[in-house]
Amino acid sequence: MYRIRFVPARPASRRAARSAPLLSMLLSGLMLLGCATTPPSSFYVLTPIPEATQRFGEIQGGGLAIGIGPVVFPQFLDRPQLVTRDGSNRLRVDEFHRWGGTVQDDFLRVWGENVAHLLGTSRVLVFPSESRMPLDFRITAEVIAFEGRADDSAVLKVRWAVMDDRLERALAAREDAYRCPVRPPASVPRPAGSAAAASAPASSGNAEGTEAPGALGGDSEAVVAAMSRCLGEFSRDVASVVASLPKPKPEQEASAVTVSPL
């Protein structure tokens, strides 16, 4: 005959069972704490020149038809994050400060808006585009540098050309570099007795007197504003060159052959 003997649970096992919910709550709290300390991402866009943003009314028509693009960016800049140069050979990619779209698309959008305003024409086609229309000039660009620097400045270096879209030849080709200071918000008080406080003009919501942009933890919004000003200066140079060129003749007129009488 067999006897059945019941062995009571060990106290240690009961203690482990009681501590399991507490351990689960502790782990959940740590996970929530980790999520709470992750900084939110900020997103930025470039802005057109002040004259274009403050313009009342629309531009209708215009004497010139302009094609803008394509624009080629180096791979290290063509990314969602803001990139700053932290030295001659070192880059800083900021995971929490990003472009609202892509830097290439934003560059083209603002460049096209600037040129349209400066040349007084609405006939601006940004490439790549599915639209087609006869163009007087097409402007292409290769961006070499477009980033914040550790000396409180933003830099744009670009090779560009104005093309006769009908004859597919370059009418002008240049390489230009622009350096724009990073300015502080007007609401930020400047240190008393500072030379920069006495001479630096107030900017529309962007900063100087911060640490070096990006590389030293400076104001990313101020860096993007300085990049916008560099793009604005580049747009002015492009518009000046285009305005100085003779408008190409219509295709029929250019291909016509004049025969002198005998």
C-alpha cells in the first residue's frame, strides 16, 4: 500500500513569488524613466531672403523662364540629421536636430523662391520635374560645403553654371564661397561691455554668443538661419549674373539663316 505525502512549499519559493510583481514594477519604472529622459527631436527648414518672405501679392509672368537644378550634394551632407564640422576632418551628426524634409529638396525650394523674387518671374521650374516648358536659362549647381562651423559661422561653397537650355552650352561658370555669422535671438541679453553686443545687429530670432554651432552644442536654429543667409547671398549672385546675360533668341530665330542679296 502506497502512502501519499504532501510536502509544503519552501519559504524561499513563496518569497520569490511575492517579489516577482515588485521586480516587474521596478523594471517598468526604469523603462519609463529611460523614455522620459530621451530629448525630443527638433526639425528645421531653410528660409528665403527677407524680401521674398515679406512680399505682398504674387509674382505673375515675367520676362525670363528659368530652370533651377539639379543640385548635387556630397553624401555626408545628404542625410536627415543636421551636420556640423567639428574640425578640419571631423563631422558631428546631431540625431535630435533634423531637417524637416531633405536638405537637398529644401535648398532647391528656397533657391528657386529667391531667384523668382530677385528676377521678378514666376516662370521658374525646379528640377527634377515632370513639367516641361521652354527655358531661357538653366542653372545647375554642385554643393561642396553647406554646414555650421566651430567658429560660430555657417559656410556654403558651391560650383555653379548658367546654361543655354536650347544650345546646351555654358554661358557662365563659377565657384563661390560664403561665410555667414551665427547670430543670437533678439530676446537673449548680451553681456555688458561686449564688443559683439555693441556692434552685432539683431537677427530675426537667431543667435550669436552661443557656443560653436553643432560641434560645441550651439543653437541649431541659429545655425540653420545663418545657412539660409548664405543661400540668400548665393541667390543674389546667381540672379545678378543671369540678369546681365542677353536673353537667348527664340529657337526659330536662332536657327534662321540670313541670305544676302547678290
